[in-house]
Amino acid sequence: LELLRDVRAAIEADEFILYYQPVIDLESGSVAGFEALMRWAHPEQGVLTPDRFMAAFEDQDLSLKLGDVAFETALKQMRAWLDAGVEFGRVAVNISAAQFRSGRLAEEVQERLARWGVPCDRLTIEVTETVYMGWASDVVSDTVRKLHAAGVMIALDDFGTGYASLANLRQFPIDRLKIDKGFVQNAEDAAIVKAVITLGGSMGMKVVAEGVEDQDQLEALAAYGCDQVQGYHFSRPMPPERVPGFVDGFV
Ligand code: G
Ligand code: G
Ligand code: MN
Ligand code: NA
């Protein structure tokens, strides 16, 4: 309760910011884009990760407010990078279940993109398997369908940790399948990782491996035909001011 009160005050004080983690395209060897990850720039405790304020994402009202902050912050940042000629590719924003509840998320996102003058094809939305399979699947399906039709890319996050089957998921227009880092990091799950990459490819989705921390993991993923990778091996999530330098220095 105290945490929720503090989060509410911190939203008012603009203490929530986004860090950006690069997503690397293995075929071209270039930066495909960045995932935007929320951080709390706490005045006393420093930069906090979401595990320190997870309860806020579970609160309906606060998770809507944080969702607004994430979108506005990401779009403002993309506008600035576009103006400065920074080749950031696409930015992926994580969406929580609460944000679908209004039934107007697709319209809201398109209004925001238009307001900031950011093209739809600069944005990816990440939705977890649990959200797809959870509350009002038809609302989620309808929303992602509209966004996909407008050119926003749709990524299925944390794939393999929930209970969705690929057969269920065929009703959603999914562009990217993100294999959860748990599978990527466990050598015993190599067969699962391989199978997901093959299956994703045959369903017309690009597959992104999360949590790549070392060269061995990277080489295995490349051998399996994984399309894109993300993880500490390339970079931890970074503050936006480090993005232009990362893009310039990445070969
Ligand atoms: O960075 P990491 O500790 O950065 O993030 C932890 C979890 O918090 C991840 O599951 C991530 O998807 C989630 N998360 C990070 N930023 C956001 C956000 O802006 N919105 C939502 N809904 N979840 C987020
Ligand atoms: O949105 P999602 O649940 O996919 O959030 C990604 C989470 O994974 C974030 O907390 C991010 O900081 C974290 N992360 C990104 N790369 C790595 C990595 O290589 N190793 C580990 N342990 N965590 C990572
Ligand atoms: Mn994510
Ligand atoms: Na994930």
C-alpha cells in the first residue's frame, strides 16, 4: 500500500523513465531496434528495476498510468532520435493486460503516434503469452489486429512460459516470437529452443532470443537459424543518452 502511494507520487514527479536494450539482427549483423524497459529513477535509492515496483503493474489504475508514461516517453524519445538522425530502428514497448481493457488501445496508440509524428512502422508492441490467453482474448485479438494492419509490429513476449499453444496463437497476427530467457540460458532446453525457431519460421514469424549472455549461446542460436537476439552479451538496458553512441559503434 505504501509502495502504491509512493509510485503514484513518483508518477506525478516524473521519476519513471525508460531504459533501452538493443535487439540485434543476426543476418545483417545490425541493430534492429530497442526494447523500452521501465525504470524508477528514485531520488534516494537510484535507478530501480520493475521487480522493485511490480505491485504497481498489478494495480489496474497504476498500470494504466505507467502504460501512459511508457508510451509518451518512448514516443517523445523516438521523435527526438528521428529529428537527430539516430538510426534506432524500431522501439518495442511492453503492454500490460490493463491497457487492453478500454477496448480503445489501437485507436489510442495510433492517436499518440500521429500526435508525435512517429510512423507506425517504428513501433513494436510486446504482449505476453499470458495476456493473449487471459482476460477477453477477443478484445486483445481485435486490438492487435488493428495495430498490425496499421503497420505496428506485434511481438509475443515470454514465449514458452505460459500455456498458449501455437494453434491458439494463429488467431493473432504475430510478427515476432520472443523466446523467454529461461530457455535460452538452459543448455538442457536446446531442443525446445530449436523447435520454437523452426516452428516460428514456418508460421512466418521472426524469432527473437532473449537473455543471450555469452558467445556459446549466441553461436547455438545462430546455428538453429534464430533471426534476432537480445541480452547482456550485447548490452544491458541503457539510458537513452547512450543509444546514439551504441548505434554508431555497433558493427
Ligand atoms: O528490465 P527488466 O527488469 O527490465 O523488466 C522486468 C519486467 O518488467 C519484464 O517482464 C518487463 O516486460 C516488465 N516491464 C518493463 N517495462 C515495462 C513497461 O513499460 N510496461 C510493462 N507492462 N511491463 C514492463
Ligand atoms: O519484457 P521481458 O519480460 O522480456 O523483460 C526482459 C527482462 O530481461 C528485463 O528485466 C531485462 O532487463 C532482462 N534481461 C535482458 N537481457 C538479459 C540477459 O542477458 N540476462 C538476464 N538475466 N536478464 C536480461
Ligand atoms: Mn518484453
Ligand atoms: Na520476455
